[in-house]
Amino acid sequence: MNELIWFAGIIVNFSLFVLAYKLFGKVGIVGWIALATILANIQVTKSITVFGLHATLGNILYGTVSLATDSLNELFGKKTARQGVMVGFFVMIATMASMQLALLYLPNEFDLSQEALETIFGFLPRILLGSVIAYLISQFLDIVLYQKIWDRLPENKHLWIRNNLSTLVSQLIDTLIFVPIAFLGIYPSNVLWQIIISTYLIKVFIALLDTPFMYLVKKIKPLPILEIK
């Protein structure tokens, strides 16, 4: 059952990313980075078993962030891609600050959400610490690698190499940084290693599956009536 939902999640999330670009152009991609970074960091608090491996949620959404960064790099250049990464970074910090303040309020007798919010966002600072460090390093590495591959290969050819190679390397670094910071001491060491291995394998699979969407983004044109310049 989890596997079917997982494949559906890939189709839905990557299709929504393409739709964001189709509707709003460059701003849609940057907006998606902001949305996906927050939702991925919330989803990662949930552990699942998929394909017989221990894993956390959020990998699909986080995979769309790499697709978004590569799309900005491909369509608008590395400066815009860096700006997109910094928007994601700011949104992470703003979310953490806002939600930590929200948890400090004393709930009244009619409150139904404090416990649930504490479960999700009380754990969020550690996750966001790992995520922020891993995010900045891996995404800027992705941009650098993408440009280096671009410089060495013909501009309008080998898009799949630029997209996949830069993502596979950067996501390996991301996984090796994020998982220990976020989960060391929370899960047993054997489970932690399973999460590292399964997380990266899932990211590899997602990176390969996002290639058609990368070509689609490069091919389609945003709607002029909704595109924000």
C-alpha cells in the first residue's frame, strides 16, 4: 500500500511543480521551493516502511526542490537559482521562529491542537538545524556542479546528465549531513544507517524519475495572463 501511495506522490508532486511553473513562471518555481521546503521538513517527522526499507517522508517533496533549483539554473541562470535557494533558507528560519513562539502560548480548556503541534513543531528545531545545514551545502553544490557540467557539454544537449549528475552528488552530501544531525540518538544506530541508505536510494530513484519533468519544464511556456514578471 505504501508503495502505491509513494508512486502516486511522485506523480502528484512533480505535476504540481510543473503546474506552478506553467501558471506563474519563475515566481512559481521560487514559490514552490518555499512550499516544498516547509512541507518536507514537516513530513520528515513521520517514519514509514517502503519497499522493505525504513525511511522517512519528505523525500519526494525535497526531490522537487532539487528539480526546482535545476530548473531555475537551466532557464534563468545560476544567480536566480541561488536566489531561489536563499528563499527556501529564509522560509525555514521564519517557520521555526514563528512556530516556536506559537508553542509558548498557554492553550485554554477548549484547545484541541497544542499536543499535536508540540509533536510536530517541538521536534522541528533539530530537524531544521540539520535541514538548513544540509540544504545550503547541497543546493549550492548542486548549482555549482550543474554549471560546471553545462560549461563542459553543449548548451542544448545532455540536459539529463546535468540534471541527474548534479542532483545525485548533492543529494548524497545532503543525506550524509541531515540524517545524523536530525536523528542521531533518536533511532538505534542500525535503524539510522538504514534511514541513511534508504533515504539516498529513494533520492536516487526520485532524481531519475524527475528527468521527464525537467524536459517538460524546459519545453512549456508559462501562461502570460498569470505569469508574474
